[in-house]
Amino acid sequence: MQTKRAGRQTVQLSHPPSVVSFANIGGRMEGQGPLSDYFDELSPDTFFGKKTWEQGESAMQERVLRRALEKGGLTAGELDYVLAGDLLNQCIGTSFGLRSFHIPFYGLYGACSTMGESLSLAALLIDGGFARLAAAMTSSHYCTAERQYRMPVPYGSQRTPTAQWTATAAGAALVGFAWLGCGHRARAAVWSADRTGPCRAVGTHQST
């Protein structure tokens, strides 16, 4: 069998897929930043209309996928797979947010590399002929991440103005064969590996 590997950490795609559509949602802090104009939707409500922050993150995932489908003129039934994740245990933000779509779901956990990982795996599925259209997604929420990893927000711990803030945001990219759309094509996928942890997808090489 002919290999598609181009090196230890790189594979060459024979049938380059394309980003058919995409969408992103941000929270209150994201609306105050320099990239605010690039969001499809910004919400001042950290709960996104729900009772808890975790439910709010699930709502972000659901809304961002619906927005990406609408922008691309597509339906959920046309998606073969969803590859997505978040920063919570068992990816509960993603799994609860996407279960109403009834699409085969791969839960991913790559922390900051989850978006690159989902894009790379979606490209491999499509290049291999295992899918025609797949969604690559990720999300994070400042309050859910603080509860899980640091100091829960209700504790009222003081933070310096220069302290790092986890983004409250979600993004989705619909990846398909080039003839489905006219977006950027991924021609190769690259992974990074070191001795301290597992392999991580670090990105895709793109061309228009």
C-alpha cells in the first residue's frame, strides 16, 4: 500500500479538502478585544441564557455549529462526523451541546491544540474517503475553566490586570471536498511530539 507520509510528523493529502464554511462566537471580554469585529456573534451574558456556565458552554457549541451550517447553506444531515472538544472532564460541554444533532461524534481533548487536532483529523477522514463533510470544533469558557483548573469564580479571588484569561469562545469549521466550496484547501497535516506528552496536531498547510 502506498504511504502518504512525507516525514516523521507530516502526511501529504492526495485529495485536498476545503474549509466550506466557518463560524465563531465570543463572550463579553472578547467583545472588548482587538479581534471583536471578526466574531459572528458576541454575547454579554456569560450564561448564554442557561442556568450554569457549563450549560452556557454547551449552548455556545450548539449555536456555533448552527451558525456555520447556515452560512454554508448546509444542514446537519449533510455532516458525516463532528470532531470537537473543550476543556471540561469527559468533554461534557461538547457532548451535551451537540447531542441534539444526532451526528457521529468524536470527542477530542488537546487543550490549546484541539482546533488544530480536529482540523487535521477531519482532513484525513475526507482525504481517505471516509467522509464527505465533517465539522471541526472547539470551545472554552473562562468560568468553567476556572472552576475546573484554578480558583472557582464564586470564591472571589483577586486577579491582577495582567493575569491570563481563558477565552469564552467557540469556533467551528466545516471541512469538505474542494468542489463543495471555494475555501482554503489543506494539502498537508503536521503533528508535533515531545517527550513530555502525546502527539499534538499543530496545524495544516493551506493554499487557496
